[in-house]
Amino acid sequence: MPQTSRPRAGRIYLLLTLTCLLSIPWWATETQNGMLFGYPSWAVYSVLMSVLFGLTIAFVIGRFWDRLAAIEPETAEEMQRDA
């Protein structure tokens, strides 16, 4: 069986987890009343980071979907035999 280049799942999960955690405005406090475009700064930050998170997921899917799909899945018979 030829070996295929698989992305390291740990790196993908780390990238997605960090992007998701960065989308939460941890720095926002009740004492900060900054406004951007008529919205609280924390809301603008959260929306922009949510867009970045969506783009990150689109990148990961676009980049690694074909590589993961190229790996031959186990047949139903092999799965039943292993169970």
C-alpha cells in the first residue's frame, strides 16, 4: 500500500482551537466603553475573529480534504472482522 502524505491532525486541531479561543474577547471589561462603527469594540472584534475562524476552517478543508479522501477507507468486511 503506498504511503500518502497525511496532515498532522494535532496541528490542525491546535490551529482551530487557538483561532476559536482568540475569537473570544477576553480583554473586554465593563470599564471599557470603546465604540467602533457604532458598536462596542468587543462586538466588532468578536465578529471579525468569527470571520477569521470561518476562513481558517475553509482553508483547512480546502487544503487537506483531498489528502484525507485519498486514504483508502476500510471496507465493511474489515470493519466487521475487527469488531
